[in-house]
Amino acid sequence: MNRTLKIYLGVLIFIIIAAMFFEVSSPATIDWRETYNERQTKPFDLEVFHKELANVIDEGKIKNIYRTPYEFFNANYDWDMYKFKINGTYLNINPDSYMDEPSLKELLDFAYEGNTVFISSREIPDFLKDSLNFTTEYKFEKSTKADLSFANYTLKYNNITATKGIKNIYFSSIDTTYTIPLGFHKFEKDSTRTNFIKIPFGDGALLLHTQPAVFTNFHLLKDDRHKYVEAVLGYIPKKDIFFDSPNKIQNGEGISKSRLRFILQQPALRWAWYIALLFLIIFIVFNAKRKQRIVKVINPLPNTTVDFTKTIGNLFYETKDHENVVQKKITYFLEHLRTEYLMDTQVLDEKFCTRLSQKTGKPKEEIERLVKLIQILQKKLFYDENDVLNITKAIEDFKKR
């Protein structure tokens, strides 16, 4: 492991330890977002309510709706018999019930056939207000504390005082000829307002409620506030409940089928996962730098000059061709003079010796002896080993000095 990699690993370990220490030492943060999700445990989610809902009904089952009400109820409509294949209560608890008009019309048709539609929301769709002749109003209150009560005197023991998430949204006008007030709320400096009504429609009814926060985990686990929710649910039939889930199906797939969905849903695990991915990417980037490949050892070409010389020398020695050796040595020497000193070697006379002496700085007498030896050997008819030795020694002495 090289030094750079050790530094990166050290920094990574330090950051992980620091993050763990910070996470452990820092106080747990509470997510107060109003998500109203039946799968989550945050204060303003509906996990407790959704689990306990089964204890309220006797004969029915809870069925979650993961599509729009229009898609769900239209798929469960018998077009031959002109009636719904299902019956029970549609249940929607959401701070803002924004539904499309076809879904609302489908809900009215469902209620008309003798079923119940229960909606608890601060924002009830305008289509229902126009169709059922009622209005709502919001009055700003600094305090989120209010007394919640029922019109039915026998439910007085189910009255509670609620805090956190309670807003002064109420039914400002209703058609009293057929609309029945069921519940009220009262803020400290305000009068009693209607927040829960029943509107008969056909053979069924709509139950509309403006305080969805009371159904959340925070309130159901707080003191004895669950008794208020029990009283509210007492107005719905003990049959099937069709719970409108916020986890809608998209593109034919569920909200999340990822194997990491639990990790991604938990803030601490989610950040740990992101940090791990970040450092993995950093590690890959820094180790992806181009590294030099192993340099292949190439042995230098052997110097065969000496071997070649020995071979040629042995060849001439074996053949005893002294004349050839002498003539070649003289020829190569004269070529050397032509190349190195730009001498004309056609005539080897006194003028040649003088010029060569001037160019090489060697004594003229020595050059004359070498020239004389060359002239003698060029005219000779028979050669022996001494001739080879003499010319070789003379040429080597000339080149050394």
C-alpha cells in the first residue's frame, strides 16, 4: 500500500469516526413535516392510526387505495348491473385533499348507493362545497391549542384538548335542512366553531372533518387523545374501509420496490449510505490515475565487433593471404586520410608528406618513413607475416600520436 493511499484511508476513517461521534452526541432531530403517511413513524404520519383501524371495524377489512379514487372505484363498478361491486367507507385523511373532479364525482356516486365517504382535511375540494352547499373559512390563531368536542352529549367524555397542528378551519355556512353538525372546536379567544359535519347523500352520507392532525401519531400517542378519534370513527359503518394512501402507484409500479427503501427512509442510514458512496467515488477517482506499466527489461544487443574481428582475423590467418591483408590495410588507411584530413592520396610524394605533417602536427620524417613503407609494399610481389606486422604497427603508431 503506497503512502498516498494510506493518507486517503486515514482521512476517510477520521471523517467516518467524526460523523459517528457527531451523530451520537447530537440530539435526535424530529421531523415535523406533515406527510400523513401510513407507513411512517414521524409525528405527523398515520402509522398508529392505520394499525389500530382494524380494531374499530367488526366485519370488514382495510383495503389501501394506491390509485386515484376515480381509477379505483371505476375499476370496481359493475357496468352490467349499474352498481358498485364493493361497499363500505372511503377514508381520506390528508391536510390538503386535492382531488380531480372525476374522482369527486365517483365518490358522490359511491355515497349515493348507500356507502360512506369520510374526508378529514383542512382544504376540502371546492367541487364538494358547490355540490353540497357549504363553505369553510380559516381564521388565523397564534395558538395551536383548541378544545375538540361533539354535538352528541353522550360523547362528552371523548372531548379532548389538542395541540400542535390544530388550525382554526371550520364550516362557516351549511345547509341546515339536511346537514348535521357532529363536532366542534374552540380556540382560547374565539367562539365555538363547527369542524365535523354529516351530509346525507342518496342512500349514503359524507362525513367531513377539518382537523386531520388528531389522527396522526403525535396525538394518538399523547395522553388520552385517542378517545376522540374512536368517537369520530364511531360514525362510520363497521364494514370495509377503503383507505386512500398517499403512496400512489406511478407508471404501474409501487412507490418504491427498492431493496434500499428502508435505508433511504431513515435519515441516519440514508446519510451514511450517501457518505459511503461519496468516498467510494473519491477512492475510485484517485486510484484511476494512469499508472506506468511495468517496463519490460530489454537486454542490449551484444557487441559482436570483437567476435567479428576475431573471425575475420582467423580467416586470414588460416588462409595465409598476407597480400590481401596488407593491401586492405593500406587501402583503409588512405581512405582514412582522405576522410579525416581531406588529403589527395593519388600521388604519395614529398609534397604529400609536407601537407600531411602540417595537418596532423606529426614529424615529417615519421610520415616519410610510413609513406616509403607503403610504396615498398605496394610494389612488392610476395608478402609474409612480417609485412603484415610492419604495416599494422606503422599505421597504429600514426593514429596514436
